[in-house]
Amino acid sequence: MEKLTYKGWPNCFRLFNETIELIVTTDVGPRIVHLGFINGENLFYLVPGQLGRTGSREWTIYGGHRLWHAPEAMPRSYAPDNDRVEYTMTGDGICMVQPMEPDTGIVKEMDISLSPHKNEVKVTHRLTNRNCWDVELSVWPISMLAPGGVAIIPQEPYGEGNDYLLPGRSLALWHYTRMNDPRWVWGDKYILAKQNSLYPSEQKIGVTNKQGWTAYYLHGQVLIKRFAFHADALYPDYNCNNETYINRDYLEIETLSPLTRLAPGQTVVHTEHWLLERATMDENEASLDENILPLVDAFRINE
């Protein structure tokens, strides 16, 4: 780990091993602002006009990987995170804690650890209720990804017998979503979401992702995210635990924890496990089966 200035933010920390690196800033956030292979491109998208900015009283998107709480609402979800965060060095990473949001009474915390010998990152997200009353919410991590890539969302396998009679998953469509938009590919095994800057409109879907993974492929590299699915829980947005958003500048991969009623002083936790690997693929299911799925199957987590 080393301290450095990055993109105008003076108080950043670079976590790295022999293969990959990530950079967090403590000037705003908590935020992860860089992820990639050493000396490689940043898989995260950063908003050009907001680099190095701090202290605004209005919510600023910045880019990178951030932590929200769902369901989305204005202004609750858009509490500014424009000030410095407290941080503690851990054995293999850093833990960042935001001051309590004055309008929501919620404290956000992000604990990032990098494996010393593998291309793996563990990001633990925590929300704590500092109100004097219960709050119902979901932990909602959001990664803004660099343009030109393809998100991969696994479909549920086809059922037989009694399973064939019941629905297998939920698909939520936002008011601005067009299912015939060419950026969507509705396959038998996978849904693909393509970021293409030629298309200015916004698109978003949410799914019940029982497979517990999603991925983003860009320029010969793939970021795989694994996360838990709790079959007996209720999730936001028509029971979605995985959402994908596209606009002309970037693509977002979002995961969600179950909706939780937090009593005063209680904390809810949601963890993402990231794997960054080199890969090649075409936008067809045979190529995904051959080149991406083995990486997913080998990347197992124990939660």
C-alpha cells in the first residue's frame, strides 16, 4: 500500500499486488476510484469534470465504486458524500467510514481487502442506523464502469417437472427501458448489456439473480463479481438483487442486499467479491460458455 495523489484527490491509497491494483480516495466517499491491471487501464469510469472535486453541498456522482441505500428516492439516496472519510489500515487493505448522513441518520462504511497472491478483492459494505427509530433499507453498492464493454447477467437454468410450472426469476423494467434497444441481448443462458456511446438514452433492468454472479468484459479483461443470494429474503425493486444501468458514458453494475428493518444502532452488511482476469470472448453464448463461465466456476466464495 502507498499513499498518493490521484486525479486531483491528494489523500488516496493504492493497494496492489504483483498483478492488479486499486486506488481509494479518502477525500470524498467512501469511494474506490481505480481498478485494473498494473500499468493498465482503469475499469471504472470517472466523470471528467469532477476529478479532484471536494466539499460541494450538492450530491456529486464522481464515478468509481460507491455505496448507496435502496430503494432509490430523492433526496434520501442522494445524500452528498463530498467530505473526507475516516480510515483505518487493515492487514490487507483499508476500512473507510463516512460521517453520519445528517438527513438520513445512516453511516456508510466500506472495507476493502486485496489478496496478496490472487487477482481478488473483497469489498464489505456496511450501513448503520444512528436514528432513534427503525429504518428499512437495502445495502446498494454501485460500480460505474468504463465505456465500450459488455455486462453479463446469468439467466436461470430451464426447469423440469414441478419447477417448470412456477416462475423462475423476476425481471424489473424501469419506465425508460426499451426491451428492443440494441444494447440488450436476450439470450437463453445470459442477458448481455452493451455500453455504446452512440446511443444517448438511458436503460435499466433488475433481476432476481440466484446464480450469485455478474461480470463486465472490456478490452480483453473481465471483472467478475460474486455476491450472496438469500432465497427466503425480500429484495427491493420487485425482488431484484442485481441491476444494470446504461447511458451514453458508462455502464453500472449494481448489487443489493435483502431489505432489512434496522433498529437504532444496528448494522447490515453486504459483501462483493471481485475477480479481475484476462479473457477473450465474442458476444455469443458458446463463447461465454467457453471463455467466461470457467472463470466464474473457479471463483468460489465462502460466506
